[in-house]
Amino acid sequence: VLLSVVLWVWRRHRRPAPPLSPMDAALRDWREARRAELDDQALAYQLSWIFRGYLEALDEWPARSRTSHEVLSWLQEERESPLDGDTLSASERILHATDRLKFGGEGGGTLFFDRLEQDLHHVIHQTTEDATQDPSESIGGPHV
């Protein structure tokens, strides 16, 4: 009986695990989606949802309720730290490829999703690095 009471008290006073970062949550969700028995179209929906959800969590901007064109415009022009180069191109590939598969049935297969996964990792790691970078580490170093 005493052991039961101790276990009950311990469970009630345990601290919940800290929430996952947007990066960790997105990567976990994508791993789970890849492991699931989903057809290609459903997997494309999942990737689009996860990618847009990552952007929402990172920047508090409603990417899930915007078109791909609107998301790309925002990433390139309106975001506090606009994306450019490889990171913008990777975002564009994710959004356009998943749209083509979701709405036109074009694409799919393991290689298709492997490439998009590389793009997802690139965008997530680059934007996470940008979000955590110390402003004094920018080009030119600290201004004295």
C-alpha cells in the first residue's frame, strides 16, 4: 500500500517533458510519416502540412492557411529574415513537388521523397541556425 501511495505521489509530481522545438517536432513528425503505411499522395499531404507547421511554429505566421505561392512570397520578401539561395530553392521544391503530387498525381516514390527530405532538413537546419545566430556574429562582426 505504501509503495502504491509513493508511486501515485511521484507520478502526480513529475514534471512534464519540455516541449519539442519546432525543428525537433517537424523532424519527428516527418520520421513518423515516412514509417507509416501511407500512399504517396497522403505522404505528400503530410510533408506539406509538416513543413508549413514548422514555419508557423518558427515564425508565428499562418503558413497552413496560405497557398504555396503566398508562402514562397512571404519567405522571400516579407519574413523578418527572408530566405534566399539554396534555402529558398529547397522550400520551393518542397511546396511545388507536394502540390503537383497532391493535385495532379505527378511524382512520388522513394527517391522523390528522399530528395524532398533532404530539402526539408536543409531548410530546417538553415532557418534554425539563422534564428539562433547571435547578431554580433553576422558579416562584419560586432560593431564597436
